[in-house]
Amino acid sequence: MEATTKMKSISRRRFLKKTGWVAAGITVASFGAFPVVRDKIPALPTFDAPSEKDGLTWIQILADGRVRFYCPRMEMGQGAALGLTQVVAEELNIKQADIDCILPDTDHTPPFQMTVGSQSIVNFFDPVSWAAAQLREALRAVAAEKTGLSTEQILDGRSGFKLPDGTTIGYAALVPATDVIITDNRLIENDNLKRYALLPTTKHQTIGQNWLHHDLTAIVTGRMAYARDISLPDMAFGAVVQPPSFGAQLVAANSARALELPGVLGVEIDEAAGFVGVVASTPFILSEALDVLDVEWQIESDFGQEQIDTLLDVERLRADDNFTHTLDQSGDLEIGQQSARHRSSGRYDTPFAAHAAMEPRSGLVWVRADKVEVWCGTQDPFFVQKRVAKILDRKVEDVVVHTHRIGGGFGGRVMCQASEAAARLSAKFNLPVRVQWDRAAEFQNNYFQPGFSHFIDAGVSQDGFITHWDHDVVSSSILTGLAPGLIGKAIDLATPDQGTTRGIRAPYEMTNRRTRHSAIRTPVPINAWRGLGSAPNAFAIESMMDELAFKSGIDPLQFRLKNLLANRARLAKVLRKVGDMSNWGQVAIPDTGRGLACAVYKEETAVAVVADLTIDHAAKTIKVTKVCCAQDCGLVLNPHQVESQIMGNITWGCSMTLNEQITFAQGRVEQNNFHLYEPLRHGSSPEVNVALLSPPGTPPAPVGESALPPVPAAIANAVFAATGYRCRSLPITYEDIFAETG
């Protein structure tokens, strides 16, 4: 059957009325039609970055003068909603208490870009600022009409305007009892539109202030409602039989024994879809029901860690001189090698990793004849909407996703498999059904960060400049990691994965250089993980930079500054700043070490870190005691929020370096909970000192993942300073170091 796409257009007025936006309020709207796509094509994530006019459907003045802001970002602890709320407040001259910041459902706004990649402030700052400024100026025009004055006579005031006679007129006085939509012909041309968020920081009223997050009280008092907290009358509980190993195919299932259990309402078996699910009146019987189901699987592969390591072995490909892509090449490596006074080469490996979010995913779905409602936490509610519509063979606009704060995402919550399962079960049994994963299901059935295998050969001239840089890396594609079979392989041959290769180009002057890459698919499902390839790539690059500095007899900080590219002035500044913060160069005492590393995240955010650690021989432990971080991420909307993000990144980096590793046996993950995959605990977390550099006039740059990349290399370099041992694979353990050094 030929797949077709049917599209119809609905006006923004109709959309706004449909969603309840314009009930006694003022909204600025562009009346260009926007498409509603029926579900006749594959459901894909929401990639498109926003335009300025997209922001017009996010902000409204209500009849009481309050501002309603449907923030087009999903919240998972990063605080993007808070920063964007401050932008709205800056443009409208209002206080935080005057704004209701709401996490939008899919029927509140048109689709917006999924919340990934540290893009929230970078991509949404402009449309939010522009839309709020347009609304302010529309209100100024209403005030002028109401008072008979010119707009030039209507001056800015707090939550309204000042009039020439000294009186004020608040926004509430400008909102009529009936809805008003101010149309395109009232929009201000960009050249004439005053954008207060773009003014110098010294003129900002709310941007740059340490507002507290509007959800904070609810979070710390336990009143925040996550997806698994939602319940409906007559709600049933569902669970799904998960495959015993990656790639296992359902052959057959028998539900007789499960149906005999008290409280079991039914079992859905769909062999074609590979789906076996149970619905019960109580969640406490689900585990037993799953255990007694007679399910037969065809096991595709019982691979283990040894096979994975063989596939992702950079030296195997080097032996055959067989890499798919040359990412960067210049000069002549042979000439560079011959001119090297000091030379170093080494292999660097990082393991597979899990997201390990605090909240396992959950989805509640109620399928009815006229409407499908979904309650879940996801980084892309419109993707979930399309996925559920496709599963149920419904129109996309029939499905409403009610969004909730996520208890940790890190790239792992774009999909919500629990909601898809709940949709199948709700449709089958005509009940609202909640499906929630447990910790073991999260570890086994989500996708992962792939392992990386690097080899770098590099040299330094007698006067301390890099003579050559030959860098090979093998991993798996991340952004296209879930593309099936031959399609995925074809993509890998056609183009290097931009997620896997993120940060692979070193920020240093290297006349003679080559960087090659191959993506090799394994049976393990791969997709986004915090920072994608930036941390594994920085680990290899910044470890080698430390080795070259040591062999050259040059201080590691000075060596980096000496070799930086001319266009990396902002990176040079954060390097010098972190040197000052950490008192770099002081003499270390025995069994302590200090390491340095830096990176430029997504070619925008410059970060440098210094890590201090101690070796405890009695306890046989390595403890990172202090990390100093200097970061230049441009305009900072909320310093406290950015500092918190940096602290989270550094803690994650320490955890990644010292603790975290996913391994495989018989086609399964060996780690199924935090006792086997142990994130860094509070008692092991370092003191963190942060300095934010913000050059005047620079726009916001990525923050959510930017401080993570240099942390592993800084710790590895600190281990060398303390022990003389080069750590070239993660995680780093006391036993590995001293087994080698004796």
C-alpha cells in the first residue's frame, strides 16, 4: 500500500480558540496557516528549530493582567523554563510573581523542537524575547488608543505603562472582557522593535538575576506531580514482557495461567508486533502475572563484552588502514613526524554508559472513541503524540499528551515506551491504563551511550609546538543509532554521525593533521546520552595534550595556551581564569594530584577545569576533592541556575570517570540497578568552584552539557600527577593503577 501524507491548514485563530488560549486575554498572532499532519508517514522526533513567529503562541496577557507563558521546553532539572521566564519578564517589565509558567500539553501550542542538546536557551531566547516584545508593543498601542495619546507618550512602567500626567495604566486595564487577537498588520518591524533582552547587561532588570525556580517549593515538599503520580477513576495497571536479550523475537505466548490470577483483567498478545502485555486491577499482581506467562522467544544473538570490544577496536581497523571517513586532513603527517622532538602515542577507551535517571519512565493512557489522552514525562511530547497515534491508527490531532516534569532525562527520555504500551492496553481493554518501568527495565530496555576506542599519535617540536596529530576513532552512530538494519549502515557509509564526532576536532594549531572515524553498529541500541561524543572525544584529546606537555617539559596550562588556535581567544581566557582560581602551579604534596583539561562545546561554549584528587592507600580509593571550572557561555540569564548546571556536569563527569560502566553478557546488560551501576554519591562528590565569563554583547551559548567534556581528562591527568600512571581507559580504579605500578 502506498503511503501518503494528507495535510490541512487551520488558522492560528482557530487553533488558539481550540486550545483555550484566548479566553478573555490578549494574544499577538501571525495568521499564516500552519499544517496539521495526519499520521500517514513514520513518526519522527520534532527537529525543527523555532522561528520568531512561533513565539507568538507561547505568551498571553490574561484579564487580570497576569502573563501566561506556555514554555516550549520540557523540564528535567536543567531550569530552561526559568531562564526563558526571565526573558519574558525583561521584555514585559514584570516580576516573577506576575507570570504563570506552564509546561504545555500538545493541545496548548503548535509543535516545538524537542528538548535536547543544550539548545533550549540558545534556540528559544530570540523567539521568546521577540514575541514578548511584540506583545508589549501591542499593549502600548492599545493604551494609546484608550487614552488618545501617541505611542511615544506611553512610557514603560512596572506591569504596565506610565502616562504623561504621572498616572499609570496596568496591563489588566488594557485587556477586555472578551478575547482579542492582534493580527499581523499590528506587528512591529524588527528594525523598529525595542528588544530589552538585547540591551547591555547593565540595563537588565530581570536577566542576570538569581530567581528561584517556580517549581522548587513543590519539588522539595513532595508536591510535584510526576507522570507516575497521576491516577484516574477506574484506572488499571499494565506491564509488558520485555525481550530476554537485545534483538530477541517473539515466537508465541500462552496467557492461560496468568488469566487465572485474581486481579488480572486480561492479556494482550500481538505476535506480529512482538508485544505481550498484562492488565490488572492492582499493580501488585503484575510481577507474578508476568512470571507465569508462557512466552517463547527466538534469540538472535547471545553476544558478550568480548565480541563488543572486538567490534569497537580501533587498532583492528588501524591494522587494515580501513576507516570510513576522514573528518579532517591537512599538511603532511610524515613531515610532521620527522620534525618531532618529542613524540607520544596511545589508545584511549571509554565504556558503554546508561542514563541512570532517578525516575524510571511511566505512561498513563486513556483511549476513547473521540480522544486519546496520554500522561507522561518526555523530552519530545509531539513525538510521543505521533507514535501513539500511529500505534492506534488515529489522527495525530486526536491524541493529547499531558506533559510532566521529568526526573532526569539526559537524552534518554525522547521516547516514552511505557506510554506506547499503555496505549495498546487501553485500546484493547477500554480502560485508562498506567504502565511504569522499574529500575531493571530502564537499564535493560533503554538505549545507551556507545563505547569509544581512540588512537592518537602526536609530536612536539623542540620549541613546544605540535608537529603532527594523527587521530583515529571507532564507535557507533549516536544520532542515527536507532535506524534499522541496512538503512543504518547506509547512513554510516554516507556521512559521519554528528553526535558521535561531536568535539572530535581539537582546538589547537596542528599544521600536519588527520582525523579518521568509523561507525560500527553492534546489537546494542544506541542513541543520545548527555553530551553525546563530546566527553569521550575530549578525554582522548586532552589526555594526549597532557602527555605531550609532560614529554616537552612544558607546564600543561602554558602548553595549551601556546598551541591554541588564533580564533580560540575565549578558550584562552577561561584557561587563564581557571589557572588563577586553582592557584595552578603550586607544589603538590605526596598522594595528591592536580590535572587540567579544556574543551569548546558545540563550537560555542569554552570551558576549562582543574581537578584535585587524593589517593588513599589504606582505603584503596581515589577521591576527587575539588574541581575549579571557568566557563564562557555568553549571556547568562540566571547565574545560579548556570552554576547548578555546571556542578551537575562536574559531578556526572566524576561519576563517569571513576564509577560508571555498562557491560554485556548473553545479549543482556549485566548491571540492573544502582548497586552494580553506582553513580557518584554525595560523600564522594568534590567541592566545586565556578567562574562565569560573559563577554559583552555575546548571545547565550549551550550550558546543559558544556562542562562535562573536560572533566574525565582532568581527573586522568591528576592521577598521572599523583602516581606517574597514565589512565587511558575509563573508569579509573585504584586497583588498575597500582596493579600496573606495583
